[in-house]
Amino acid sequence: MLQGRVPLVLAAVFAVLAGLVAYLAIKRRGDEISSGWQPVKVLVATQDMSPGDTLSIERLDIGYLPKTMVTNSVVTAQDNQRAPVFGRKLAIPILRGDVLLWSHILTKTGDQHLAEAVQNKGRAVSIRVSAESAVHHWVEPGDRVDVLAIFRDPRSGDLVSTTLLQNVIVLATGRIGGQSNRRLLSESDQSYNTVTVHVLPEAAEMLILAQDLGSLYLTLRNPEDNDILELAEGKTTMQTLLTGERAKRISTTQSRIFKVEIIRGRRSETQTVP
């Protein structure tokens, strides 16, 4: 009797396993689909507006769009925190309930008054950059950067690289300020060879002297990374590079804290940087 029941038991087990596999496959597919429909905060007009009208907190509100429908042309709440649109003017009409797009916003780089962006006791100072020294022109107004300098040590004559300033706010790139709509500018208009940063007067002195002594480079920060790091070494020299000890220590630290998202088709996974 027991042997006669074995095939039935096995069939039941396989049926349960098949059902479990099917359930997991359906759930995974559902998760993939739902991930694209997560709500994203966007700016929505609370009233009809005409060209020339000024955007304000009374005329805009927070709305929601599925993540899959939010393209680079949509002004999100996160975009507004990084480079506020309040105070800027409309280029084309917008109706109540419409989602605010970058193409709605007027762009006139010549009409900007950069001094208004400089805070009390702060200074705006421009430094020369190239595509290479400005993260291939990925640095934009509103970004936070560290400023690195390369020059020769006057005592030893050796090349030295050091971090001059950390967490510096970028006010403008070339003639493009925080009120410029980069999405409406041509590629040639977006290029620049100077970056204007917001610093204290003493820091401005450091930047000007360092620029005449050598070359300045910008490293781009995550917008939420405002930490000021304690740099134990203080500077990098040829000896630092040749020994390799510092490089090994840095590589070990990076492998613990840096992670990268790898996208394969519609799936993504996070891996530690080797």
C-alpha cells in the first residue's frame, strides 16, 4: 500500500514546488513592473499662467507622477531643492494642473545678477578650468565640489597635489548661473572655461594664489554629501605614489564604502566596487 502511494506523494510534492516557483516568478515580475510606477514628487501649476509670469510657491504645488513617466524634461521636487525655480519666469503658457517642464522656464543668461546669489560675508571668485579639470563639464551651478591644487613645492621642487577646499558651492559655470535653463541651451552655449564658486574672502585668496602657482581641479560631490573629511596625509607627492602604501589603504577603504548599481535589462543589482 505504501509503495502505491509514493507516486501520489511525489506528484503532490512536485505540484507544490511548481506552484511555488510560479508564484515567485509572478511576484518577481510584479515587483519589476511596480518599481517603475513608484510615485515621484513633481511641481504642478496651481493656476493658469502666461509667458512672463513669475513662478512662486503660491503658483506651484507638489504633485506625483509614476517614476516611469518622469523624464529629464520634468521639474521634480528634488530638482527644485538643488536649483530653485521660484522667482524665475515662464517662457510659454501653462495651465492649472499641468506638470512644470524645464521648457516652460525662460532662459536668459544675460539677465542674471550673480551678486544676488552671493551671501553676506561670502565672495564669488572664478577659476580657470578645462573639461578635464571640471569632471568633463559635468560640474553645474548648484553642485558642491572639492578644489584640488597641483604645484611644485618651492623647497623641494617636487610636484605636490593637495585638497585646498572641501564642499564648495558652484555659483556659475562660464556665464551660466543657477537661474539658467541648461536644457534650453545649445551644446556650445553650455561649454565653459571658468567656474565661479562661493567662498569666504580668505579662501578666495588661496584659490587665486594656487591658480597662479599651478593647476586647479574640481572633484564632484553627491548633493547630500556635506561632510568635511580629515585628510591624514594632507598632500600627495611622488614618494606617496611610488611607495604604494597609501594607494593600498585607500583601495581597501573604497571597497568597503563604495557600491555601484549595475543594470541588466530591467533588473538592477548593487555590488561593492572591487
